[in-house]
Amino acid sequence: MNRTCILLTAVLVASSAIPSNARSAFADPASPSPAQQLAQLNQQLDSDEAKLNDLNDQVERAQADVDRLNRQITAERQREEELSKRLGSLARLEYEQPALRLTTLIQARSLNQLLGELAQARLVVHKQGSLLDQARQLRRLDEQSRSQMSVKLGLVQAARDEAAQVAARTLALRNAALDAVVRARAAALAAQAQATQAASRVSITAPTGPWPNHFSYGYCTWYVATKRFVPWFGNAIEWWPNARAYGFSEGQAAQVGAIMVTRESWFGHVAYVEAVNGDGSWTVSEMNFSGWAVVDRRTIKLGQVPLVGFIYR
């Protein structure tokens, strides 16, 4: 085959790999230059990635809110049970030892004292009943809030399912792009979108098994949850208060096996402490610090990062 045939074949193969709309754009002298098209692709990829991260942020926050309301409702139900038991005890005591009994009448030094004792007994019962009514009302309000938040979570998860559309769009961009860097970046974002969409189908109910992980793949939270049992929800920056609510101890000293929480992004960042060194530094392993779904290691000294603290076992 001569050189002319080879060149013609290459042109035909290249043109067939580009969508029709892209080919017509290239054929039009007024169409953007390749450099301008590349800039537009990069801008589109930035927009898609920002949208995907925002959707994931909304889901994490909504899951944390639902989890907080579930724990709050459980505590309120326990309080209701305790108040009900106390009221039952008071009722039995009143039945077995009525307030207006003979000894009360005999021991009363005056009518005012007798009336005072009766009023105090009734006040205690009334106060306990009032507290129980308030507890029940608070629980009903919290259950309504939980229902509303669950609906919101469903809507946000549905929005995050748009990651499938992000994946399809980035795949189309990758196929149409002429730059290898853009193709690689689009492929990575498509994988991120597909993984995030799969994570949106995870149930928000209490996980079962010895090592649950309800976080989205590819993020720092998901990686740390593979290294440690993490029963709470939320973005990395929310782990600090959420872990405390679950009874985990926290502090400012690095320990092997601890979770490091920092403000290294808008959503925060978490990493797993692998080692504590003799010079006071510590080594962590982490994901999504140098790139989405990329695991790396860092050795950190005090003051090098905006440290929030460490979550211990």
C-alpha cells in the first residue's frame, strides 16, 4: 500500500471515531479551533465534577441528619418509658398509701399543713404527667422531621442518580476529544460518576455485619471506613461531632489506628494513622487527596495541616 492510501485510511478512521456533530463542526471554518474546543471540554469536565461532588455532599449531609434524628427519637422513647414507669410507681403508691390516709390526718399539725401535703403530692403527679406529655409531643415532632428529612434524602439521592447522565456525557466527550489528557480525565470522571451512582442505592438503615461501609467509593471517608468501623454518617468535617455522639473518644495526639480529621477541603478530609514517629510526626494513609480513588501516604508534622483532631477507637 502506498503512502497516499495509508494517509487516506488514517483520515477515514479518525473521522469515523468523531461524532457527526463534531465532524461538521470541524468542517465549518467558523467553528472553534481545536484549542478552543479543548478548553470547552476542560470547562465542561470541571462543571461535571463539581456537580457530582456537590450531589455527594448533599447525600452525606442528609444521611447524617436522618441518623441524628433516629438517635434522638430513640433517646426520647427511652425517656418516655422512664417517665411512664415513674408515673406507674406513683399511681401504685397512691393506691397502696393514699394521700388522705388516717396517719396523715393525725400527724398534720394544722389544716394548712394537711392541704399543703395533699397539694404537693398532686403537684408531683401533675408534673410527671406534664413531662410525659411534653416528651411524647417532642417525639412526634422529631418523627415528622425524620419523615421530611427522609423524603429530602430520597430526592437528593435521585438527583445523585444524575451521575449516570454525567457518565454518559463525559464518555461522549472522551470519544470526541482529540487530547489524550482530556480522554483520560473524562474516563476517570465517568468511573467516579458510576461509583457514586451505585453508592446512592445503599440503604440508610442501620448496617449489619462486622464492618459496614455506607460511604461513597473513591472518597476519603470510604477509604477510612475500610480501615476502621465507622457507624456514623456525614462528610469528613462532620465526623468530629458525629463520632463523639456515638461515644468515640477524641483528642489532639496522634495514635496508631486513629482517624485524623482536617479542614483540607470544603468538605473536610479524613485519613488513617498508620504510624507515629519519634520526631513527633505521624504517617497516614488516605484516599482522594492526590486524586479521586487514589490511595497515598503522607508524613505530617504538627502545624503542617489544618488539624481538627483525632478520633480514637
